[in-house]
Amino acid sequence: MILDPACGECALLKAAEKECGSQYKYYGIDVDKEVVFRNAKGRILVCNDSILPKNVKKNTDKYWIEKLGRVQAIIANPPWSSEKIYSREQLSDAGFDLIKGQYDSYVLFVDLAYKIIADGGYFAFILPDSLFDAQNISLREFLVRNTEIKIIARLGEKIFSEVNRATTVIICKKVVPTDICKTKCFRLTTDDRKAFLNGENTLYYYYYIEGFHKVTQSRFCRNGNYLFDIDIREEEEILISKIREQGVDWKDLFLFGRGVEISKTGNVVCCPHCGMAQGYKKKQLEEGKKSCSFCERFIPVTSDTVQSVVSKKRIKNSVALYVQERNLKSVFGRGQKAPCWEHQGGQREVHGEE
Ligand SMILES: C[S@@+](CC[C@H](N)C(=O)[O-])C[C@H]1O[C@@H](n2cnc3c(N)ncnc32)[C@H](O)[C@@H]1O
């Protein structure tokens, strides 16, 4: 059986049907009853919430295994939102355990997929590139230690029309990894992405012909923070380790984190309970309140509580923030040594309160 737990218009299931034919049964789950109704013909679709199915008191994975049986493969392009529609308590009661710190909704789908899939089964997910961020260390550690990661393919932005976030496909096999198992790594270059989007070639072409390279999966355990450092080829590992030994330690210079999204004006509100500053939406300003993105408690959003934390002019007691766009982040993570360069070109100076 092949399952898509967030099946939408069933594009992935249809592609799987085309590729694998009638040797499998195809199941889909979606919370939206209209898409389920529209796409039910010829396949088994369930209208329910995959994460917290209605009126279910037991663990979510147990519920789905009882209902569907063990699944051989899962394919999904689940929701990526960071909006919290379930409480941590509800999720932990339902058996989700990959939700430490900040997490996006796709983490719940990966957690569920691993639990309901048969041993030796595969799951393939289309995820945003936040998979590579510091907030997802636990997810990466879990995948590296409990699955053979067969493919990590970074495809970049706009692969889906109207989706501006960069996209990654990850395919894992539910089996304890060996020390020698290899992960196929691939990054679609900007030029190839343009050519693909213009219909010049298929993604398969770029993957097979332009080329993936293989790295030993256990490297992701050793490189600090379980980084999926897919751009480093095996033949470059010695050079990179020399740079790591001799470079500066970025964690002495920078603090990395998800940060908070603020508008160009730098307007934020501070949570009176946990003290964390954060942006707010226009609607929240109109309503005069929001729920804290960190502690989930109530924050008043009014002209009295809003304050601006950035300015183009230098303000007394402010510090200059230097912003530089360099993609070294994908190669070096927090706590790792990285090369230092003198060149300051391309930096922007912004002033923020200390
Ligand atoms: C990006 S779409 C998936 C597209 C789909 N893979 C396809 O091939 O057409 C995400 C889908 O997830 C569904 N969804 C969101 N949260 C869900 C949940 N908790 N349980 C089940 N489906 C959910 C949405 O209704 C939406 O149809």
C-alpha cells in the first residue's frame, strides 16, 4: 500500500499509480472534504485529520495502523506552516515526540510516517529548506540514526508555482542505518532550475545526467548538529576538515537562530509574560491582540505596546547590525569552524537596539 497522508489533489498518488501500476493499493488522507470528494474516484481516500483524527483517544499512529494496516511507502508534500493549530499537550498525548522547541507542521507528518510505515518501507517527502536549519536538529538526528537516508535533493525556489520557499526532496528507508550506507546528494543549480522550469528537461535528467554524488550517511552524525552538508563531496572532506581545524569558531562571533520576522519598519511587540519580541500581522493590530509565538500567551497589540527596533539613522545606545548574504551557512553550521574573510563588500548596515 502507498499512502499520501496529505493527499490534496492526489498529484503524487497519480504519479505513483502511473509509475508503479496496480501492484499496490493507493490510499490518501486529507482534512479537506472537498478535495477528497473531487479525487476519490478509483482510489481510497479518507477525509480526516492525519495528525489528530477526530474523536480518537489513542496514539495517532496506532489508530492509522489499525485502520489502514502497515503501509509500504509514504509519499507526501505535507503542509509546511509554522502556525500552531494543536497544543504540545495534545500532540504529546497522541504520541508525537519530535516536537522539541520550534517546529513546522511537516515535522508531525514525518514523525507519523516513520511510525506507521512497515520495517523496510520507504517514505518520500517534499519539504521546505528549513529542514537544514538549526531548529530541526532533532528531526535530522532522528532520521540519520533511525533510517537509511537514500536521497537528499535540494531543488531551490519556485519548483511549485506560487510557492516561493526553497524545496527539498528527502527519501528514507525505515531500517537502522549501517556505517557504510550512502546517501545520494543533489542540488539543482540556478541555471538548471530555470531550464527545468522552461520545460527544457526533466528533473530526472538533471539528477541522473548532471549528477548526484554519494556521501557516507554516518558523516551527518559526525559533522556537528547533524548537518545535511550535501554540498561537500567525499573527495573534499579532507580539505574541509583542515579548514574546520584552522578557521575561526563562528559561534564565538554569531548567534544563530530562527529569529523573528519583522516588517521593514522593524515594528514589534514584546510578550509581557516571556519577554520575547516578535512581529505581528495587520489583522492582529486591528484586533488589538495576538498569541505569543513563543509561550502562546496573550499579548496586547496596540499603539502603546508596539515599538520599532530598527532605524536607518544611528540612535544612541543602538548597535550596528551587519547583514551579509553568503551561503556559507549551508556548509558550516553553528559550533563549527569556518573560513574568515577580510572583504566587507556587500554588507548593509542596519541599527538595532541592544
Ligand atoms: C500541499 S497540499 C498536498 C498536495 C498533494 N500532495 C498533491 O499531490 O496534490 C497539502 C494538503 O494537506 C492537507 N492537510 C493539511 N493539514 C492536514 C492534516 N492535518 N491532515 C490531513 N491533511 C491535511 C491540505 O488540505 C492540503 O490538501
